[in-house]
Amino acid sequence: MTEQILHDLRLFYPETALVLAFLAAIIADLIFRRSTKVVAFVALAGLAVTGVLVLGQSTMHASIFSNMIAVDSFAFFFKLLIVFSAVLIVVFSLSSAELNSAGRRLGEYYSLLLALTLGMMLMAGASNLLMMYLALELSSITSYILSGYTREAQDSSEASLKYVIYGSLSSGLMLYGISIIYGMTGSLDLYTINQVLAGGEVNSLALLIAGILVIAGFGYKISAVPFHFWTPDVYEGAPITITAFLSVASKAGGFAMMIRFFKVTFFDSSILTLPEGAWESVQGFDWVAVIVALSVLTMTFGNLVAIWQNNLKRMLAYSSIAHAGYMLMGIVVLNNEGLAAIMLYFVVYLFMNLGAFYIVMLVANKIGSEDIDDYRGIGPKAPLAMVALSIFLVSLTGLPPTAGFIGKLYLFAALLNSGWVWLAVVGALNSVVSLYYYVRVFRNMYLRSDERHSNVSLDFSFAQKLVIMFLLVPTLLFGLYFTPLVQLAQASVKIFGTP
Amino acid sequence: METFFAEFIRWLPKVGLSHFLIVSAILFALGIYGISTRRNAIMVLMGVELVLNAANINFVAFSRYGGVNFDGQVAAIFVIILAAAEAAVALAIVLNIYQRFQTVNVDEISTMKE
């Protein structure tokens, strides 16, 4: 027993490192009260160590702590994504004006950011319903606090209230669903639940209800319609850095958890180790219909409402809802090709979405507004940043030669290969709709003029330009040279941790 | 109707799994009702607590009467702790809202446009 736990702890090093970094950040905050930068660098160092430790897990497939957490290449991929975006968010936070305004203590901010990252990493690996719930709550509770971090701003307070109400409702629904699943199968462990379901003695109506309740929890994390109500307000009100983090990493964690839940629980367990072939459902119920409905609703709603938005942050919130819809299409096909497409899409989405949010933040630092109308005529003033923003938006639309195109290409290819032509058409039509509102931004930047900002200077520092380039280059590069990324995604999806 | 009541009276004292499930279902429904109808943020949060406790009753009852394992009871303990943590954060947020808006009515706290 002790041997086993000690052995398992060795596979838990990345998370342990993150916990230590969390503690170190708190202590650093106590010691260096005057300069907040120190805590940021402690957080960066902690994340770097975590990242290195995660890299060491690339080929593992194990299940640790009595099947509580799976350490496999699938979790590895998402953990890497989450840690990487956390590093970028800490870098963003260093130059955010709303966070660094006078008199604000940022120590807790960075330590909570680390706790949030830990919650997401646990979400990526959780293979027990209780562990899933705990990981979801760890990341939710910290994000409630972080989204209201600029307390003196009304929007920020409002955002955190709406987040806490919708978040706790969704997690309550999920917990009730989990309790019903526990009652029917007598276990919280996904692998055992799978075996019981394979026995076929479970009432499928009760399973349907419980499953939908559990999906409410996942749907809230990935902001899928109809569990999206919190998204626009929270994304608009929260500090931009937190909005960016929630839109990428939180979604990645939610997707990882959802995919693992579906793949392990409802399908024949041979798919966990067999890389090829369609999945065989162990229950008579058609889960695909639920996911298809979610996916179509989510992307259509997100895109149609995004058209009417005037606040760029809010527009990006709706666009991130739409992107969750695109990614859900990858689950529908029920094979590893679809999953690999989702993971590829996530990498691309990380660069383009964080890039867009970063530039919105830089501009908001200078002109104090995120209104699309206030972007009139600022294109020529900051050539690099605005060209970069245009490229990120083109990439979010999914046009070549950007990385967004490759992400969508693989998703649609996976759909077409499994005969989901109509769904691919819906997805493509949605992309066309999204072109309209993305283009509106750079039409304002270049083709309209406005005297109001004629004397505002939009000079960004060298470091900020460097960060922009760091996000811009992959967005363009992956549009042309994407083979290694595809191979990584395909390798990561092959093996799921088995007990 | 009378036979139904007679049946019901006879069923009532034989406490078993279904009694607990019915109580938990009622609690869950009341919680959802409270969340969707109450306008006071504190009352909404109390609705959430009802939902969480409905799930807790399910966990413990299934663990006790299903006779399988203690997973459910352990889960209930974790949920109690998490509910406390969540309530602490939520109340702090509501307090902050009150200082900002001088109200905790969720309908009035809506400055961001749709």
C-alpha cells in the first residue's frame, strides 16, 4: 500500500510542484510586500518547473491513487496546453494596466492563478467522478475570485456574482447527476461504471437523466449552449487576462474531462488501447444525438449573437462559445480522428485567441475602452499590433493561410470521413457568419477614421511586441507547416490510462 | 383514493432507500425552484445549498442501502467541505456587490448590456 502510494506520488510530481509554487507565491508575497513583480516571477518559475515535469510524462500511461487520476498521453497533451497558457497569462498580467493600477496587491492574484492552473490540470487527468467534481470546483472557486479581482470596477463585481450563481448551479446539477450514477452502478470510478454499464442492467432512462445532469457541469465549463449564460457577462467584466485564461485553459480542462468521461464510461473499453476504429457503445442509448444538438446550438447561437456586439471583449466571448461548438463536432464522430482534430484545434485556438485578447488588452491600456467603435482609425498608428490583431481574427474565422484554417480543416475532414456531411455544412456556414463580425473590427481599424483618438499614442514596448510576435509566428507557421502538431495530437489520443 | 392512502400509511414506517430518494428529489426540486424564482442573491445561494444537500442525501442513502461500498459517504464529506468553501467565496462576493450596488437583488445588478 505505502509502496504503491510512493510510486504513484512520483507520477504526481507536476501537480505537487504546482502546489509548492502556490505556497512559495504566498510566502513571496508576504516577504516582498513592496514589489509585486517578485511574486509574478515566482509563479513563472513554478510554472516552468511544472512544465518540465509534465514533459517527462509524455509516454506514460498509468492510473494513480486507486484510479483517481489517469496519467496518460491524453492528459499530458492537455496539461502541457494548460501550463503553457498559464505562463502566457502571467506574462500578460505583467503589462496589464487594470491589474497594475496603484494600490492593488497582486500577490493573491498570482497565487490564485496557480491554484486555478492546478484545478485545470487535475481536470485533465481525473478518472473518478468525485475527483472530476473536486477538480471542477477547485478551478471554479478560484475563477470566481479572479473574475472579480478588480473589485472597484462595477463590471468586475457583477461578473463574479453571475459567475458564482451560474457556476454553483451547474456544479450542483452535475453533483446530483453523479449521485444518481453512483446509485445505479455502485461506483464513482469510471472504469468500474463502464463494466457495470456493459453488463446492461442499468435503467437507460435514469442513465439519460443522470448523463444530461452531468453534461450540465461540463457544458458550463466549456460554455456550451444552453449552459452558457455566464459567459458573456463574465468575459466582459473580468480582467482581460482572466478572460483570456478562462477562454482557453478552462475550456481545455472542461473538454479533456468531458472527452474522458464519454470515452471511458459509455464505450467498449477496448477503445482505450486500440488506436483505430469506431467506438462501440455499451449502452443502447444514443449519446451522439445529445452532443450533436449541443454542438449545433452552441456554434449557431454563439455566431449569431456575436454579430450584434459592440464590445470587443464581449464579441470574443460569443466567438469563444462558437468555437466550443466547433470543437464539440469532433466528439460526434466517435473515433480517434475526431479527438485528434479537437486537440489540434485547441493548440491553434490557444495562439490565436490569446493573441487577440492580448492586443485588446494592450489597446485598452492606452485608450481605456474595448468598444469596437473606438477602434476606428487606429490601424495605421500601431502597425505591428493591428496587423497582428487582423491576422488573429482571420485565423479565428478559419481562412488560409493561418493556423485556424488547419484546425477547421482537420475537424471537417474528420466529420466528412465518418459521413457527417450535414454537420460539416452547418459548421462551414457558421464560419461564414463569423467572418462578418471579425471583419467588422478591421474595417473599423483601417477604413474608418475618427478624430477622438488622433492624439493618443499607441506605442508598445519592445517586450510587448516580442510577446505579440511570439503568438503571431505560430499562428502563421502552423498554417503552413503543421505536420508535427498533427502527429503530436494523433500520438496523444492513442492511449488512455487504464487501470 | 382511500386504498391509496391506506397503502401509503402502511408504506411510510418501513423506511428504506426510496424514502430517502423521495426526500432528496423534493429537496432538489425546491432548490431549483428557489434558484429560478428568488431575486435575492442570498436566497439563490441557499437554493444551491439545497441542491448540493439533495445530492448528499442520495450519496449516503445509496451507500447505506445499496450495500456496496463507502464511496458515497466519502463523497458526501467532500461535498460538505466544498459547499462550505463555495459559500464562503460566494458570500464574500455578495458582500462586495452590496458595497458596490447597495442591493443584492440579482435583477438590479445588470449594468452590462446584452
